[in-house]
Amino acid sequence: MQKKIGVGSELDSYCGKCKLLLNHVVVAMVESDPKRVRCLTCQSEHNHRMPKPKSSGSRSRSSGSSRTTKTRSVASAAARWQALLADWDEEAAKSYSIYETFSVNDWVSHPKFGKGGVIEVPGPDRIITLFESGEKMLMQGKKRA
Ligand SMILES: [Zn+2]
């Protein structure tokens, strides 16, 4: 018999901060799937994600990634953005608001910049989010007056 997973259950999830597959506890479920988890190592909360299987070289979506690196920084930002949002889930994404707080790997839906993913949280009041147009520093965690 399989153990039922629910809020409070522990499971393995990929932690973007620790950069490891680690033990996490489920904090939110969507139907029977864990949606948000908290890393028991660094205590950060993020969307549950299994590590992406590493296919060596051959990606079905982008043909010939080894071709040219002429427009390197631009291309890599776009590629990173695509990778970040490869498994974009509208329901899991948070609408951006300065009152909201975000964690690394959170998906952000921004009214102006569109879909993005949090790549860094340099401070409690700011996040660096990668949008299709590039990295943006955004405010977060503003206290409502
Ligand atoms: Zn962690």
C-alpha cells in the first residue's frame, strides 16, 4: 500500500536553493499532487518540482544548441527563461505584487513583463526575476499600511 501524500507529508523535491534533491514537507496540495513544498534543509518554500531528467545533448525542442554562441548573453538569457518556464503552470504561478513574497524558483506572472521565474532573492524586500525580456529586479514583501 502506498502512503497517501498530503499537507505535512515529507517527500523528495528539488530545492533550487540547495541545488539538491532533498527532503521537503508538503505545504500545499492541488488535488492529489503536492504543489508547494518547504525544504527541510534551508526552510525555503517553493513549488514542488522533480529534477529534470538530464538528457545529454539532445533536446527535442531546440535543435542544434551547440551551433553558434554569437549573441551569447542574449541567447542564454532567452534559453534560461525558456528552461525556467518549460513546465509553466498557470495555477502555480503567483501574480506579481509588491506585497507578495517570493522564493527562488517561484513563477511570477507580471502584468507588464509577462511570465517569469524568480532566480535570486538578494534580500527580504527584493527579488531578481528572469522574464523573456531579461532579468528584472523587483520589490517584494512590502508591508501594507
Ligand atoms: Zn533547500
